[in-house]
Amino acid sequence: MTRLPASKAEPGKRREASDQAQTGAKVRLATVWLAGCSGCHMSFLDLDERLIELADAVELVYSPLADAKTFPEGVDVTLVEGAVANLDNLEMALQIRERSRIVVSFGDCAVTGNVPGMRNWLPVDDLLNQVYAEGPGAPPRGDEVVPALLPRVVPLHHIIPVDAFIPGCPPDPERIWTAVSALLRGEPVILDEPMRTFG
Ligand code: SF4
């Protein structure tokens, strides 16, 4: 996660998180999976015993690791895994921004497009034909079942303002903890240079 320009870091948001820590109020945390492979969430689980410390400090209000069906209002921090590749991702990204004080691009797919972005050199129709009609899969089943693909896969910050970035494919648990624990303390998230690598 890199230091943010002042215009995006919004210290007021961080102060609110710090105030919550001081009053004992739990931080409302969400994690979201857009166009990604879930590897970033698996790395999150590798926080191991630090998950217990995290559980004391946060209320997990939405996550693929939980059972909430709709993204709630009033979220403090949202970690977003994955790029924006289809209309569902696009609508979710807009809703996340509207309902979250701090949005974090979590992993290389969210930060750069990464693996899902590898389809960008193909027109969408050619891609669907190759995967579903000419390849081993079934023919496309229509927009009601398969969300319409965007012409290009884009990183999250191309769609909404993002407050912080955690690179890595996946980010290792140390950098995840460095970033998340700083946010919980209401501090700016600054990763040392070795933690700013991609891949
Ligand atoms: S950044 Fe890597 S581990 Fe995370 S969702 Fe993308 S491909 Fe998977």
C-alpha cells in the first residue's frame, strides 16, 4: 500500500477510525471479491492468529467469508479484491464507494487489472466465442445468467476513487497486516519498499 496523495488520503476518515479505536467501538469492515481468483482472500486468512486480534477490533459486516447477501450502509473500511470486468462488478464498485468511508484496492487485480486484464487484447465477442462456443464450454446463456462483460477489464481506481493500495498477487499476510492494522489505528498506510512489489 502506498502513501496516498493528501487529496485522497482524507485524514478525517482516518481520525474517525482512530476515534473508534479509542472509544472501543468496532470498525465495520467489509471485504469484497470482484474479478479475482480469491487468492487475496486466502492470503487474508493466512493472518492466522492475528485474525483473533482483528476479530476483537472489527465487525465483519460483508465478505465472501461471511454470509451477508447485500452490501450494507455505513461501512468503515472495505478491502476490494479483483478488477472490474463486468456490469455486476461495476455496480458493486459504485455501491462500495457510496457506502464506505475508506476503500482499499486489495491485490494486483484491483490495483492494475492483472490476470483478468489479460483478456483485454481480444474483442469481447471473440472472447465469448472462444470460451463458450468454440472452446470446451457451453454457449453463452445471456445477460440474465452471465453478467455482461465490459469492453475492457479495468483496475478499481479507474471506476471509483480509492484511498489506499495493497499490491501483490496475492499480497502476503505481512503487508496485509501492516496495512489493515494501520487503518484500525487511524494511521496512514505506508508500506516499506519491499512491500510495494507486484506479483
Ligand atoms: S491479485 Fe492474484 S491472488 Fe489476488 S485475485 Fe488477482 S490473481 Fe488472485
